[in-house]
Amino acid sequence: MITFILVIHVVLAICIICAVLLQKSEGGGLGIGGSGNAGGGFMTARGTANFMTKLTAFLGGCFFLTSIILALLSSQDSKSIATEVNKTIESSSDKEPSVPLGN
């Protein structure tokens, strides 16, 4: 289950990167719109910007959701780090100190 969600998580990350790179920035960037009618008249510049903004928001929300699911699933099988630290402290406190204290 975790592996399946992790694969979806990685695919979402790649899609977010592509969506952000395809958006038209103020400086031009790698935007779809280009200059003039470089998009072939398929979508207007405003329609493309709205679509890409909504797509990026949707992908970001899905990425956030998969992050939370992965965190919850991974915490069910593992012990708390505080428990592990306490076990280490208890096991090492029974030993004699390596440096003499009464000099």
C-alpha cells in the first residue's frame, strides 16, 4: 500500500514540476503562450493561465494529501524515537563510567 501511494506521490511531484515550468512567467520562461499566437489559437492566454493555475493547485493539493497519507502509514509500523532514546539511556546508565570520578 505504501509503495503504491509512494509511486503516485512521485508522479505527482513530476507533474507539479512540469505544470510550474509550463506556466507563463513575467519574463517569458518556458510558458505555453509564447508571443502572439504561438499556441496555435487553441486556448487564449487568459484561459491557459487559468487552466494552468487550477491544474497546479489541484496537483499541489493531491501532493499534500499523499504526503499526509504516507506520514500516517509510515508511523503505524515504527516505534517512536523517544522510546528508542529512553531504551538506549536506560541500557547505558547501568554501566560504570569510563573516566574515574574520585580523583
